[in-house]
Amino acid sequence: MLVLTEAAAEVVKSVTSTPQAPDDGAGLRIASSTPEPESPGALQLTATTGPRENDQVIEAAGARVFLEPQAAMYLEDKILDARVDEEGEAHFSVGMQGPSGV
């Protein structure tokens, strides 16, 4: 299952607590741009008010991430990290989980 770093959880919470996503159930949805789970192409991240049908829901440190099924398969053994740059833009990165699961 996808693991969120502490930094990623904080960035997800800041991105999803904007006026564009005011709902308490809001989260970040990650979807694949192709139907191939082994090769998802580009991953699309969108702030949304809730999961879609069949989305996998991950909650970590108050952050909610919704994974569409193809993205969930690809991200199963991955870790999501994030940072905010000097202009306030969020940048997410995906890496492999280590032997300890994180």
C-alpha cells in the first residue's frame, strides 16, 4: 500500500484545505493516464471533495489520498513524498519503499 511521508501528509492537507476543496472529506486523488497498471504513464493529481467509486482511500496524519484502481496497483509498493517550493507550489515525488516498508 502507498505510504505517505510526514511531509507529504502536510502538503496534501494544505492543498486540500483550500476554498476550491472546502469539504471535510476532501483529499488528493491520484489517477493514471493509461489503463496499464505496470506502466501508468503520467500520474494525475487533483484536489477533490471525496473519492470516486472504486477508489482506494489512504489516510495518514489527517491527510486523505484517493487512488484510482490502476494507480493503486502501480503505487502499491511506493512512498509519496512532497515539498513546497519558494513560490508556494507543491511538488510530489514517488519512490520505492525500503525493506522496512517505509
